[in-house]
Amino acid sequence: MAWDDVWERVFTSQEWGKYPGEDVIRFIARNFYQLEDRRSVKILEIGSGPGANLWFLAREGFDVYAIEGSPSGVEQAKARLDKELPGWRGEVLCGDFSSLPYDSETFDAVIDVEAVTCNPFAESVAIYKEVHRVLKPGGKLYSRTFAKGTLGDETGEKTSHNCYLTDTGPMAGKGPTRFTADDEIAQLLAPFSSFSFGELARSEDQVLITKEWCMTAVK
């Protein structure tokens, strides 16, 4: 299963993810802001949590869809959309995004912000393949994933290749986290016709806290 129930505890015990990251906004703006009819664009988020990205996408006029494993995350996302954006179009489902309940070639874009990274390498390869299936020809993926070197990498219990139950850093206590090396990205995104990636890093007091790959791919 592509989701750990630890996230139900996280979403019910703390406020989480109210606003989208600038990187997601840039991806959407670069690829879809120029379209005259945003109502024709369908965007899926896998692992949507409380719905910060969905709120942004719906606010910008796109049709939004999501698969989230946490019932509380789904409830929070729906409640915010209904309250702040009545008439929003799409659906938010509780389920496992390793098997998407959609026909092939359904979506113009798929967004993943640190959700696939919570899965072992082999399962992540299969998830990206499933994402490729539901994208339209020419559809785009945006995926942000923790990179090797993030605080907590190689700490705690190792559960599989580059995957740990970390005992320090931002993912401590939040279930398994996989840390991706740059030479593994091509294998993860193998089904796509092209891809690119850049680095997003954050440090405090000259200590690296997070290092993430911001990956984009085209079907």
C-alpha cells in the first residue's frame, strides 16, 4: 500500500500544509496559465493531504482530483474546498494511489509532493508507471522527492534500499522515507519520454535540513 497510517495521526494532531509551495505554483503557471479555458484541464494529485495544492488549483480554475490515504486528510481537503471555493470541480477520494481508479489518458498533469518518496524503490517505480498510464499523451508530471543528504538519511531503521524509519530530521516519526540518489531518477521515470530535475535545499545555522529533487516529466 502506498500510504502509511501514521499520516492519519499526523493530520489529526497538527495543522499541516495550508498553502502550496512556490515550486508547485511555478510548475502550474509555466505549463497551464496560458490556456484560455482552464475548465478543460484535469489535474490529479497523489497523496494530497489536507489539500493545500488542491485549494490553489481549484482557485485557479482547474478541475482537481486527488487520491489520499488518510480519511482525515480527505475530510479536511473537502471541507476547505467546499467552504472557500463553492462550486469547485472534481473529486477527492480516500484510497491507495499505487492503483489509480481512473482510465488511461485521463489527466493533463499529475502532482506528487513528497508522497511517492514514502514508498520503497520498487513500489515507487510501479507508482510512476501508473501515473504515466493515467496521463494524456503530452501530459506532465511534477514530483518532489527527498534526496540523499537530507537530515535523517541513513539514520534509524533501514527498511529497504535507501529507505529508513528515520530517528532525526523532518521525517522522524512519519513512517518510512526513501532518499533518492540523482542516478536513480532515470530509472524511476523510465516510462516518460523526457524528464528534468533540479535541487531544492533548505538549511538552518549552516546545517542542511532538507534536500529535494524537483522532477518534471512528459509522457
